Amino acid sequence: MSNSSTSKKSVLWDWLTTVDHKKIGIMYFFGGLFFFTIAGLEAMLMRIQLMFPEMSFLHEQTYNEVLTMHGTTMLFLAAMPLFFAFMNFVVPLQIGARDVAFPFINSLGFWLFLFGGLLLNLSWFTGGAPDAGWTAYAPLSTTSAGHGLDYYIMGLQVSGAGTLMSGINFLVTIVNMRAPGMSMMRMPLFTWTTFVTSMLILFAFPALTVGLLLLMMDRIFGGAFFDVAMGGNVVIYQHLFWIFGHPEVYILILPAFGIFSEVISTFAKKRLFGYSAMVFATMIIGFLGFMVWAHHMFTVGMGPIANAIFAVATMAIAVPTGIKIFNWLLTLWGGRIRFTVANLFALAFIPSFVMGGVTGVQLAMSAADYQFHDTYFVVAHFHYVIIGGSVFGIFSATFYWWPKMFGYRLSESLGRWFFWLFLIGFHLTFFVQHFLGLIGMPRRVASYLDGQGLNEMNFISSMGAFMMAFAFILLVINVFVSRKNTDDVQDPWDGRTLEWATTSPVQEYNFAQTPLVRELDAFWHEKQFGDGRMKAAEPLDDIHMPNGSILPIIITTGLTVASFGVIYSTWSIIILGLLINFGAMFVRSIKEDHGYHIPVSEIKREQGEGK
Amino acid sequence: MENLSALDPRGPVAEMQFDLIMLSTYVMIFVMVVVFSIYIYVLLRFRERPGDTHIPEQVHGNRALEFIWTTIPILLLLILAIPNVMDTFTLADTSAPTEGEGVEEEEEDVLNVEVHAHQFWWEFIYPDHDINAGQEMYIPTDTRVNVELHASDVIHSFWVPALAGKMDNVPGIENEMWFEAPDEGVYFGKCTEICGASHWLMDFKVIAVDEGTFSVWAENMAEPDPEIVEGEGEVAAQGREVFEGNCINCHAVGDEGGAQGPNMTNYGEREVVAGFLDYTEENLYDWIRDPDALKPDNEMPGFDESAISDDEMDALIEYIGQQRVLD
Amino acid sequence: MSHVDPSAPLEGKPSKATERKLKNEARTQIVSFVFMIFITSTAFLTVASDVIPTHFAIPFILMLAGVQVVMQLYYFMHMNAKGNGWINVMLWSGMFVAALTVAALTVIIGETKF
Amino acid sequence: MADQHAAANQPLPANPEKATLEGRNKYLGFWFFLGGETVLFGSLFGAYLGLRGSTEGAPGPDELFHLDLVFIMTMILLTSSLTSVFAVINLKRGHFKKLLVWMWATVALGAAFLSFEIYEFYEYYHQGLGFTVSAFASSFYTLVGTHGAHVAFGVAWITTLLIRYRKSGITLSNAPKFYTAVLYWHFIDVVWVFIFTVVYLLGVGG
């Protein structure tokens, strides 16, 4: 057992080896933001190319690479990690836990995500990025020249492994590590949505793993899964992809639902209306997420019975989603609504997401979908739900939890500029795309011909995109200029849930004494009916903490090296990578590391300082 | 442009789909009006006013309300689900024309067309007429067209917005759809499944002509005038030689020639070169010289001056221009 | 203050009740094992002997496989033990999704239209 | 901390694998992981079932499979499931030596299974079933091979545990490790039951 005296190591080493869920959360945040910026730039390249008809700003091949990487990066490397950032940071605090269930695996999950993402993006410098769309349908993906698709396969495989680990980690954390009194039905809604999201990850990602594995078999080892001449069937890939892919979009939206539930009830100063209905609706949405994947495949030729069944099942999702919308509205009803930036994003989400939701119902109608499918109507629809839902959720959470995560408040006035520009830019960009699709513009086209009536709306769309990009710059500026707003950061919004009962910045052990939870919105309850402080569920005692470890990075490096070997079909590199990987895993499994204890005296001293 | 919009349907299938789109739009506008009204009311009525410090009542929920906003959406969805299911089955029914709904033809009046999608062009095979046509699909008006979809390399998708929604051309799988064009006209079609670098240029046309014109077209396509095929006049005859020397392995005129590229029997009547360039001699020239520059990654090799001199090119272009079947 | 050392060997014997339970368990396990061997052999013989018609054999051996899996899960892996509620939820959800996948990939892959 | 070594040995709890929070986390997390693995194998089964008719002239199931060999493999794996169950019972009894013996037996049976499988693949390959010859071949090798890789990983994992803890006795930290390894082993067996039925029996009889 190692000693508790935390000898000051270098800051860099500390971050590389950390297993603290809060630091990992922050790393997820910046990792996600990095990829968000890259994917955003890719979006701008596309909108520049599409600003005028028959532009030759980008070559067609480059355009296909950019569009593929935009989608892939946004979904896997930006939106999901940004949610993971908040899940990691907030969920243990919300349930009154000292840490997550598997700190080591949590760190491993992060590094896998990061290295997988970097590996994928490396393809830009090694002869071309993947070019078959984020869905990578076979046989376009299995016959695509160069190594772009190989990077896609291995990059997603590596980062997907990390995602799966994180999912299991959240599940076990939430089941096993809740503070006394924190029953499932007292969990904040963000924790609930994290839970359901993690379930979706657990059951969806293996299907992707297999889909990618089969692609890899075909591309690299000469397999015949999707080679029609050898008896392969290309629809199998589409099923596998969407059995993963549809839950994936709910993985992206459910956490946002959780964030909005927290933000709206906090800034309306009201308990969430219909809490149990909200929990129930979350579960139903999660369940239906697995029942409807084939609505992405209406035109693939499954037959009318299959199409009709999946159409009706898809429409059913509107019901629990509607329940949520109305419950949010009723949470606001009778409240005292404060228009902070966090809440502005939550409030803007409601109409934006409803618009994305109604087009979703329209798309669900199989017979009409024959017209919508793979046109800009679909592009408009999913940007309405992913930006209007997920991205607004991420921005809302950024402003909401920033003081807790970073110890200062983002500027509200600059934030408002950011919000309005982004909101207007967003609707400008995507509203017209509904019509572009209906008047004949397919998606994933590198350009469009002059004289087909598509010019004006494409120009408007590009202008909106510039507004969004400009707004995003304001957010980045905000992060830097607001650093002096360090007052009132412990509980700036009059929060309701346990994370606001901690100090800011949060101690590494989160809670000196595990809190006793007596009601939903535990902290609010103590502020209203108690003395404003959480009751302790245990006497003050030494706190057990896990040791940091460099092994996650080594394991990840090994996997990444092996992936290179696979991409270039070089056995020596594969074996080298696997040796590093399994070697580090071996070290991990034989080295007894039971962490250390922080003595009571030190906790008392820190608590004294915190006051 | 005309005839490229799903919002301007020109045939029964597109109309059916347009009606569904509009029905759902109305229902959805109703939903949005309800939600937005509550939303705006709430935001105006319950915003925090200066100096207001009251703690709102911490309401738990309301079962009756939950029941209402569960039930009403279900009813609204039923309004959409029922016609949708019916239409889905109607659209999938390529077995034989059914009575009613404006479809009254006999079975023999159906036109069968096989659509083969290639990177990046369309091949239309008329099995009953022994015709192979490239890029342009001639159909008679008021006739039900049953389409069988195939792909030779990757997945493509066949979409003629003004006539019918799309269906995928999937390698190894046979898909079917049908549509009908009551009016004469040129209907624009596009590939809607990403299929490589030139996906955006994979356009085609469905040309609806009257019954008489169609039978002329069909006859001449199956058996074109041998004089035209051989090239009328000295220049064209020289063009034919160039064609035989360079093109015929992939492109056929009449039943002579390969099928790797589009059939050229009626090329002279095309409005566009390569599916998207205006039909001018310059464009045709540029296209033959360097197809990859205009349509990246397509299968056609370029022919530089060592392969086809400028003089030969003029003859070839003249010859190609002669290949017409309708006049 | 003393903390539990997780690397210290555990000493002593289980309680009488535990001991009895374990003894019963060992017996159950052997019985289950014998039963599973029996099931596997039956399935094997069903196919190998060729006496049973195919349309009966397929559902029959699939059912035998199902029975065996449930026995593995509940007797060998103790999925029915107390406090395993979430485990049941996750495993059966996994099986549900797996079943959907299998159904999709065998039925609606375009070769036959439904 | 010095006092911890003084805190001597612990009494044996009823379920040593779940006696600490760490152990309970491991136990639960591993089960959840198995839930995900179910989908993984489900997808592979699906791909196999979708493609098993596509032999394209290359050898198909009924020409290839030696049911008797596969039956023996099944028996070996089933027996290894039983030996690992005995290992767990001895874990709970506190009989460390017997735990080790039964675990080693499990490993040995696993290794035997693997050698049979390698022999089997070798045979099929020489009968003309290369990985690339047909969609059936690709899907068969991928499904059965993924299972085989799981067995190989299990053998390596348990062997590592056995060597690492050969003298440690049962502790609060290694009990969950042994237990989860056994769970994994049972899961491998469960998957094999389906492979035996769906791939081999149905391949020959269906």
C-alpha cells in the first residue's frame, strides 16, 4: 500500500495519470471541444463549397472525405465525449459518491477515446480520410481506395471500446455507489438519463463493433461478407450499423434531456413536473430506440410489412418525447423563470427540438420517406435534433456547470450574444434545408448544378453557418475573458441537486462525509427545510482514494500501435502493439494497488480552508 | 427547375406521397401551434420580475394531464399511421395494376424497365422491347411503369422526385417500384445514395412521350437505321471508324458494341453530355479528352491526341450527333 | 485508525449454514451438469441419428439449447441469487437485442421481401 | 501505513467475492459486460445465419462438419464449466488449494478445447474452406473464431491469476477476480452451446 502523502508531482504527470472522475471529466470536455472545433471547421468547408452552384473550392473526393469526417467526428468524438465530460464530472457528485466504480477503467476509457479520435484524424495526413459517409455503407466502404476507411474502422474500434467501458462504469457507479437515502427514484434526472444512456451504449456498441469487424475482415483479410460475387449481402452491414446507429442518436439526446430537466427546474425554481413520468418516458425512449433502427432503411427494399411495422414503431417514439416536452412546459408553468444563458439554451431547445421532432414523425412515414430519404430534408431533420437538442444541451450544461468545474462563472452578457447569434444562425442554416431536400437536393452531394432552383437557399444556409461559427468564437473568447468571475461559484444558481452542496473547486474526495439524502432535489430540500447543509451519513473518517496510473495510456498506446499494424496489414507492428497492450494489462493485473487513505486530520484542515 | 420537386407532383405516386407529406405537415403544424402557444404564454407570464423573491409551489405532477398528453398524440399518430400503412402497401405492389385510383390498364399495358445503376451512370433495359438505353428513360404517358432496380458496383438510389419517391439500387438484391406519368415532359432524376466522388453528377432523365412517339422510339432503339449506324456522309463514316477503333468495346450503337458504358443509339437526341453538361460540341470534345476532369473517378478512360486526333474527333462528334432515333 | 487490508489472506471456515448451503449447491451443480450432458447428447443424437424429421428437429434442438443456457445462467452462474435484479435486467436486455439482431439479419436482408 | 500490516488476517465472509465495494462493483460490472457480449455474439450469429447458405460452390456445412469431434469439444467445455463451479464452491469454503486445483483443471480443459478447434480449422482449410472462398466461410470463421479467441483469452487470464496468486491464499482482493474469471468461463460455455446447436447441428441437420 502506498502512502497518503501526495508528493507533488508535475502537473502534466498528474493529468496523464489521473483517475479522478472530475479531472477525467475536464479532459473529456477539452478533448470533445477540440474535435468539435475540427468538425465545425469541416462543416464550414462544406458550406463554403455549397455556397454557390458548381463551386470547385473542394475537389469531389475531398468533399466526400470532409463530409464523412464531419459526421463521424461530431457524433463519436465531439458530442458523445462532451456529454461524457458532464456525466463524469457531475453524476458521482449528484449521487453523493466519492468516485466512480472503476476509476482506472474510467481513465482508460478516456484515453481510448482520445487516441481513437486522433488515429482517425491522422488519416488526413496519410493519404486521405474515409470517404463513404459516417455510415460507411458496404460495398462503397469495402471497395474504397486508399487507407481512409481502414482508419475509420480502427479509429472507431479503439474509441468505441473506450465508450463501452465508460458506459459500464456509469452503470455500476449509479447502481452501487449512491449515497444513503438516494433511492433510484430520488436520483436527479441527469443521473437517470446517464443511466439509460449507458444501457444504450452497452447494448448498441457491440453491434457497431461487429459491423466494423466485418468491414475489417472484408477490407483487410479478404473476407466475403459484403462481396456480392462471393455470396455476401450488403444489407447485413446496414442492419448492424443501424442497430447501433439508432440507439446512438438517443445516446446523444437523452443526456441533453437530463441536462434540460436540471436547468429548467433550477431556473424556474420548481421541482421537475411529473418526475416519475419523466423517468418512465426516458426508459420508454431507450427501449424504443432499439425497436426502430430499420426506419433508416425504408428504401433498401425490406418489403412493405417490415416498412409498415418500423414506421408505426417509430411514430410511437413521439409519445414519450411529447410527454417530456409537456412536462418541461409544466415545470416552467407557475415558476419564477430566470433567463440565464444556461436557461436560454434550455428554453430555445423546446421549440427547436419540437421542430426536429415533427419532421422526425414525417420521416417515420415510410411511404412519404421515399421522397425524404437521403435528401437535405433528412439533413435538416437531424441537425434540428442534434444541434437543437444535443448541442444546445451541451452549451446549456457548459454555462450551468462551468462554475463547479472550473471555479469561475462564464460571462452572461457575452454568453447572451453567443446564444442569440448561434440560435439565429442555426435556424437560418437548417430551416431552408427542409425545402432544399423536397425540391430535389440529395444529401452528400459535393455540389449542385446551376439553374435547378437550389442556389438561393444554399446561400442562405451558408450564411447561417458563418453566424454559428462566429458565435462559437464568442464562446471561446468567453472562456478566456471571464476568468476573474471567481466570486459566488459554490452554488451560483441556487441549485437543487447534490453537486451544488460541494465546495468549488470540488475536493478530490468530493464529500468529506457521505451525505444523507432525504428527498428528491436533496440539496434544495435541506435549504428549504433544513439548515442548508447536507446531513452526514457517516462519521468523519479517513477517506480511501485510488492511486493514479500511467498504465491506461500505455494500454491505449499499445492498441493504437496494433491498429496501425492492422491498417497497413503489417503483422510485426500488430504483434508489437498487442505486446505493449497485453503487457500493460498484465502489469495492471499482477500489481496489487489498493490506493491510499487521506487522514482525517488533513480533511479537517481542508474543510476549514474551504469555509 | 421544373419537374425536380417532390412538392410539385406530376404523377399518381408522387401525388400520393405529396398528400401524405401535406397531411403530416398539417398535423404537425397543429402540434407546433399548441406547444408554441403554451410555451410563449409560460415565458411571458412566469418570467422573473425585478424584486420578486417568492418561492414557487413545488408541484409534483398531475396524472390527468399526463394521461391527456399521452392519449392525444397517440390519436394524432393514428391519423398518420393508417394512410401511411395503406400507401406503403400500394407503393410496394408491383404485381399488376389494381383497379381504381386512376389505374385501369390491362396487365399488358405495363411497361417493364430494368434500371441498372453504375458508377456514375444509369442503364435502362427494356426486356420486352430488347432495348438498352443510357441515361434517358423514355416512357409512354399514362402507362404504368414497373421498375426493377439493380446495381453493378456500389449502392445507388433511383429518385425522380416529381414522379415517385426513391428506391435503392443494391448490389445482389432486386428491388421494385412503379410510377406513372400522365403528362408528357422531361422529369429529372438523381442518385441519392453516396456512391463515390461523382455522386452529385449522377443525374438522369425520365422522358414521358405520347404512345405513338414511344413506339417509334422503341422500334428505332431496337433496330436503328443501318445507314445512321454506319454514319451518313463521309465525315460521319470516318467518325464511325474512329468509334469502332476506340469506343465500341464499351459503348454500343444498336446492338453492336459493349455495355460497360451507356448505349449511344440515340445520343444525338440528348440534351446533356455525361449526364450534366450542356450538349455542345465543345463539351463533348472536352469530355472525350479527359472524362476524369469533369466527372472524377468515372470508368471512362481519356483519349488524348495520340489516340484520337482533332480531325478524327470532329468526325467522331459528327457521327455521335447523327445518332438519333426520333426523327 | 485501522483499515482493512485486501491482500491479507482470509482465514477461518465458513459458518455451518454456509457450509450446508455449499454442500447442497455442489450436489445441485452435479445434477445440473448431468442434465446438461443429457440434453447435449439428446440434441446431438437428434441430428446424428437422422431418424427425427427436420421440421421437428430444428425447434427441438433450439429449445434444448435454450434450456441449457438458462441452467448455466441460473445454476452455474447464480443469476437468480438475491440482489441480482439489475444483472437480470442487463442480461435479458442483451438477449433481447441479440434476438432482434438475429431476427433482422436472417429475415429482412432484402433477399425476400416482407 | 504500518498499522495495516498489523491488522492481520480477515475472517472468511460468506461471499468473499462480494465482501468489499470493489468486489461488488467488479461483480456487477462484469455481468453488465456479459450483457454487452451477448449482443456482440448475437450480431455475429445474425451475420452467420444471414450468410450460411452462401457457400458459392465452396464446401458447405454438411460436407465439412465432423459432428462427433464437435460433440467431444462440447463435452470438454461443459466439463470445464463444472470444474470452474467447483472452484467457486471452494472459494466460498476457503479451501485455497482446492480452488487452485479446480481452476487448473478448467484451464487444462480450455486448452484441450482450443487444440481441437485449431485442428478443426486446419482440417476445414485443407478441405478447401479458406477464409475468403465464400461468404459462408468468412462468417463461419469469424463467429467460431471470435468464440475461440474468447476461450484463448480466458485461458490466458485464468493462468495469469493462478500464477500470480499461487501462494497468496484467498483474499478480499483476489476473490472477485477468480469469481469474475469463472463467470466469463461460463459465458463462453453458454455461447458455445449456441454455436454447437446453431452452427453445427443445424448446419448438418437443418
